[in-house]
Amino acid sequence: MFGFHIIYILLALFILLMIVTFFVIFLLITRVIINRRQKKQIAFENAWRENIFEYLYSEQEPNELIDRIPASKYVYLLGFLRDFLLNLKGNDLDKLARLFTDTSLKKYLIKRAGSISKKKKNEAIYFLKYVNDDSVKILLKKFLASKNELIFRTTVESLSYLNETDIIDRIFEFFAGKKQFNIDGALSMLVKFDRSICPILTNMLGTKKSNDILHVIIMILRHHRYAEAIDKLLPIMINSGHKDVIIESIKYLGEIKDPDSINTLRYFLAQSKPAVSVAAIEAASKIGHGFLEDIIISKLDDRNLEVKIAAARAMSTYSPNSRAKLLELSRQNSKNENVIIAKRITIENSILTND
């Protein structure tokens, strides 16, 4: 029996050694491939950098450059162009984008988008956003059905660059299908669209029931300061019992600085939830309407420390009367919590003013 145990141990050690050897060899091969790719990338850039700059800053047509570059080198061309496409704007970006639209590079990317390799497919989808072509838009929209999140995200990025706002529902559907709705993920995609997304999102306020989706929609509307959504938003924030939706709606009111929202803010200033009160104080401070001044000052006596601090900060910018009251409180020789907060805010403001 003892001999069998030895054999099993030796066999297990041999298998373990083989697995370790396999991974070491795999890592070495991967490193060799990466180094080889890097060397080829550098060689391409050294050989073609001046030609690409000459195209960019001359009257040269796209085909005059692309027809001279072997198709086998296109992958290195893409690697070289990526940083330029991210940093260039205006006419320079348009000139560089024509390399994709008006040449064989377009066919190369379309073919590559059909690759079974997820890496090649994803790279092609990324660059196809520079091909402002209806057939390419149709092709890109097919990739929205992908279960691979990276491919889905890259597809959305490309379509948002082309401002294809008809895919917004697909974005919400993608995240709604997850076990947990990823608010940050949805927001990072939607924020890449321009302001023309706002009327579409405003219409969705009346149809979407998910609090997570409503939260994201309101964040985007606030980001763009889209005041036209207020009529649809007010009933939602009044009737909603969801804290995040309410707070984001209040922040929206502060961002658009609508003086007609005073009564709404007055209602939320009376809320017992500290986070809601803080948001209402900050929004009222941005709007700066005198009718809410007494309520904000009274919030210094709230039981919650965050509400007290928010009230003091608002007083420091709200009006000369509020600032005077805060300054008077800060000069008192007392260990009272309100006095300590007033001193803190006054010192902070003094430091910021001097900076």
C-alpha cells in the first residue's frame, strides 16, 4: 500500500510540474509575440511617420497614402493612428478620419469586424466609428446583440460618436438584463452622446418605471442642464419614494436654476431624510432665491450634522444677510456645535478667498 501512495504522489508531482512548465512556456511565447509585435510597430512608425504627417498637413488625398501601405501593415497603422484620433480636433481630425472612409482601410475594418477573434472584432468596431456611413452604422448595430460586454461597450462608444441616439433603449435593456443594474456603466455610455439625447430621455421619463433607469436619465439631463424636462420631472420627484431619484431630481433643479421650483424645494427642505435635505439646501443655494433663506438658516438647528454643515455652507454664499449671521455666529466664544461649524466654514472660505 505504501508503494502505491508513493506512486500517486510522484504522479501528482509530475502532473503539477507539467502544468507549471506549460504555463511558463505559454508566458514565454506570449512575451516573445508581444515583443515582436512591438518591434514591428516601432519599425512601421519609423518608416511611415513622415508620410502620415505629410498627408495630414498637405492637400494629399487619402488613397495617395493608403494605397502605398501594404494591407499586412494596416494593423500597425491603426496602432499609430489611435492616439492622434483621440487628441486631434476639427479639420485635422476630419482629414485623418477620411483615411477610414475613402480608402481600402474601410473594407479591411469591415472584414476584421467579422473575425472570430474578439480582440480583432473589438478593434475594428472601435475604428469604424470614424466611418460615417449608413452601411457601417447598420453593421455596428448588429453587434449590440453581443453577449460580450466589452464588444457591446465598444459598439455603443462607436455609435455614440456617430450620435446614433436610436440605440438608447438598447443600452437600458442591456443593463436591465443584468442581475444588478450598473448605474455607472449605463451613465458612462450615455454621457458620450451630445445634447440631442435630451428630448429622447425626457420622453422616456413618462414611460420608464425602473428607478435605476430614471436615476440615470435624470443624471444625464442634469449633466446637459436640460431645463425643458422640468414639467415631466416634477411629478416624478414629488410622487417617487426612491431616495436616489429624489436627490438626483433636486440636484437637477439646482443645476438648471429654475426660480419657479422654489415651492418644490421648500417641500423637500422639510424632509426627514438628511441626504434629501442636504441636496435641497445645496440646490436652493445655487438658485439663491430669498424666499427660502429663513428655512436654510433654521437648518442649522437640525439634529443631523451633515444638514447643519450644508446649511452653514449655503449661508456663506446665499445673501449678505445670511453671511452676516454666519460670521456673527463664528465670532462667539462657545463650544456650541453651531458655533464650531460656523467657525469651520468661515475659515474654509477665508482660505479659498486668499487662494
